[in-house]
Amino acid sequence: MIIIHGMNVLPRAVEGALRRRLRVMPAVVVTGARQTGKSTLVEKLVPGRRQMFSLDDLDVLDVARRDPEALLGGKRPVTLDEVQRVPELLSVIKRAIDRDRTPGRFLLTGSANLLVMRRVSETLAGRASWLGLWPMTRAEQRGAGRAGAWEELLAEPEAKWLELLEARDAGREDWRVLARRGGFPTPAVHLRTRADRAIWFDGYVRTYLERDLRELSAVSSLPDFRRLMRAAALRLGQLVNQTELGRDVRLSQPTVHRWLNLLETSYIVVRLPAWSGNLTRRIVKSPRLYWGDTGLALHVAGQEEPSGAHLENLVLHDLLVWRDARAEDAGVFYWRTTTGEEVDFVVEAGGEILPIEVKAGSRPRLRDAAHLRTFRRLCRRKARSGLLLHAGTALEWIAPDVLAAPWWKVL
């Protein structure tokens, strides 16, 4: 799949991270949902320098199963696309790396998270670096090749936040339009109408159910699995309660647990963990449920109009792309107490803590910042000032420690 904007392949936020890893590690594994642009990314990064084999090609697949050394034995660096189709190749790659640890020797892509696939009996611990490729951010769709302004907000003193965001030429947009098109390159960049996108999303779901899912695990009933997918899409932004979800779709809790793991393994859903900082309040520890792509979530749910949870999901998606593209580790969480105080996202990076609240309304009020201020107070001011993202145009400090900003000024 080639992602073209005008005549150029659109840059992706993870390109720098991928280059850094190839300079250090003998193997790099790029994972992500099907159709996020993994093949395009690796072809663009090192054109002509690598041998590239796609295991979607039946001839290549046959050779990989019968004689993997024929694919991996040459001197040129090798790229293997859709490697999850023959997970046994990992043991061959492991032995090859143990003989020769040249950096960048193997570049692997896969449409499922190889770290948690049951069939992978050999890991590449100490031999590989792992990188996730998510659907495109708004900035990537606009050709900027990045996520939002998170790095700048963490690096700059709060006193400069207003000036920083005022200077960003991000372009105002209706978040509901962005939520409907999502971030998969084809519907987000190339398809212009809802009807065309609906056709694409329907084909995507069918391919996932009828092909990808069968490669990951045996599912006894595709209609039941589809029903669970729809229920998960309708619970976007809510706490994960597997017992309740199973009761609603008439499935056992163990089945719901296993199938949610499959959805997460294939990057369809995201379970956002709770932030467990050492605060004085009792917190809710269940994860919150989001989707890897809002356009797909809306299609699966059969919803025409996005809700405020979809705006939250857009912000989370952008944060995940930023997290996976940066050189140092970062964490993205949510925070909720047993008494109902809640902050949508808590970002930890480089010793900094950034709390973020998302509101779909266009007129931010002081009461919208209440839980952000409570969180900071409980953190004994160790957290940075709160960021209140909204759908309006106001960019202002609505409290001494909370900046209200249009979502499109940040993403």
C-alpha cells in the first residue's frame, strides 16, 4: 500500500525511531494493525538496500515454511513483511543473529503484536527492538510526519505554553470529521465520502474476521465475535467489565477475556491502564476501553455521530503515536478515584507528569478543571499544570494551574 499526498509518500512520526533502532539492534520488529502503512514505511526508509519478502505472497510463504534459510541466508539485510504468518521464522532469525549481530540485519513487520502471540515459542529478547505503528495522526495526514505538541509542552515551562500554542499553525477542524475518517491511510487520505469509507471499513472488518483472526486463534463463532466487537465499540471510553460485557452479549466471561485479548493483540482495541501514583485517595484499577481507530469504531458500532468519548479517543491515539515515536520511555494512563474524581489522561515522561482532560464542549468553564486541580493537589504539585482540551477556540488560563486549549491547537 502506497500512501501518496500529491506525489509524495507522507512521512510518519516513527521514522526517526525506526532509524535509531536499526543503527543499534540486529533486529527491529514493526507491529500494528493491517493497513496502517507498515510496508510503505519500511520500503521508503531503505529503498533498494534490503532484500524484501512479503509473506502475503504465497510463493514466499511456501519457501518460508519449507526452507527458511533460503530467505534469510544472504549477506544483504532482510525485510520480512507480515512475519506473523510464519512465527517459526523467529527461531531461525534468533540463530542467525547469534552468529552475526550486525545492526539492522533484520527488519520484520507484522499485523499482530508478536510479543503476546501464543504461537511464538521463541522470543528475540536482547536481539530485537519493538516499534508500534498506529493509524495516522491528524498531523501525519496533513503531511507533518509527527504527533501533537506533547514533547514541546513537556519541555517548556508552563509560562510559555500559551505562546507556544498560539504560534502553532495547526488549522482549525471539526473533530467529528476527523473521528469519522479515522487514521487508516486509505479512508483518511484517499477516500472523500462517507459512503466510500463505509465500503472500505466493511471490507476491513471482513478481512479481519475471515483471515487475520483465524491466523491468530480459533474462534468458534464469528457472529458471536462480531457481536462482541460491536459491544466493545459501543462502550468506547468506559471501564472494562468483562462479566457485564459477557452478560450483554451472552458469552462467558472467559470467552470475553480471550476475545478482548485477541482484539488488543491485533491493535483493534486499546485497554488504557489506570495511573497508580502514590496518592492518598483510593483509585479504580480497571482499564478503560478505547479503539485503535475511531473511524473503524464508529463503523463497527453502527453510529453516525461521534460522541465526546471519540474525541477522547482521538487524543489518546495521538498520545500513543507520540509515546512510541520518542527515544525515551513514556507512559499514558487515566486516573479515577472510587469517589468519582477523574482525569482522562495522565502522561509520565522524563520525570514529568502531565494531566489532561478532554471536553467536547466549545466553552470551557472553571468547573471543567476541578478534577485536574484535585489531581495536582494530591500530587503535592509534582504534576505540571493541567491541560484542558476542548472543541472551541478559546486559548486561556482558566485557573492559575489549568490551561484551556482548542484540541486542534495541540493535535
